[in-house]
Amino acid sequence: MRFRLLLVLAICSLVLVAQAQKVKIESADQLPIHSYKTDLKAMELLESESAMAKLMNEVQADLEADMEKYDLQDKTTLKEYYANLGMIALLEKRYDDYLKYLELRQALEDKESTRLITGLFARAYIKAVRSSSPDFSAVFKKEYAALVDALPFEVVQSEIEAAIRFCRNQFKKSDCRHGQRAHPAHPR
């Protein structure tokens, strides 16, 4: 019994020492700037799976090293780190990792409406991929509609309307929902 108590105390002290050694960061401008060298043009980089994989690995390593070395106090910076790590996980088809980073991001979000709508598209995408259905598009639409329909419209109304306006401006289409049902509280 006494040995276990000493072991627990030793482990706790190691954790406290490790946390004390982290450099406190209160804003993004206190973090190191990372750069990545490539001889490829932007489109070539995007079209090369191996070059993108190499870049994503480098970015992930830098982000994780920063999080290990620094105590990130700035919520916005920490959300950006989780968003970038999540996007890398999503692109690498590590869906559980993506969902973990999404949850961490949402936990830091102060604005309820933003917290509720963040990650909807990706969550629907992941559900559709995991369904193994031959009709990916139909499953995606169904999952996305279910996620949107479950939202409290009075809370997310302005974000949804802003997203629709953005989509219309970007794609010059009259309906950005691509056949999706509108939220029950929001007539078409």
C-alpha cells in the first residue's frame, strides 16, 4: 500500500514538472513561425499525393511539437491548432482522430451557434463513408440533413443564412442546399 502511494506521488510530481517546463503562450505571435520548402508549384503540390502527404506530416509534427513545448493559453490559437490537426486527420482518413480534434475545438468555442455548426459537413461525410453504402451521395445528404434538422434554428439561424449567402455569392446558384431540405423552421 505504501509503495503504491509513493508511486502515485512520484508520477504526479513528474506530471507537474513537465507542465511547469512548458513555455506559456498567450497569443499566436509568440509562437515560432514554421515554413516548408517545396520546388513544386501550388497546383502541382495539390495534385501530388506524396508531396501533400509529406507536407501534412511536416505540419502535423510542428503543430504537435508546439503543443508539447508550449502552454497555449489563447483559445483562438488552440482552436486553430485543433482545426489543422483535425483537417490532416480527415484527409488521412483517420476519422476518429478528426472527431477527437473537433470535440476539443468545440469545447473551446464560446459562441453556442458556432459550436453547434462546426464540423457538420465533415461529420456527415464520415458517417457516409462509414456506411459503406454504394450510394454515398444519398447517405451523405440524409446524414447532413439529419444533423442540420437537429439544430435549434433560433440559435443557428444567422450562421446558416450567412452560409447560404456565401454559397450563393461564390457559386452563383439559386439554391446552395443541392436538394437538401431546409430546416423545418426555415421555409424555402
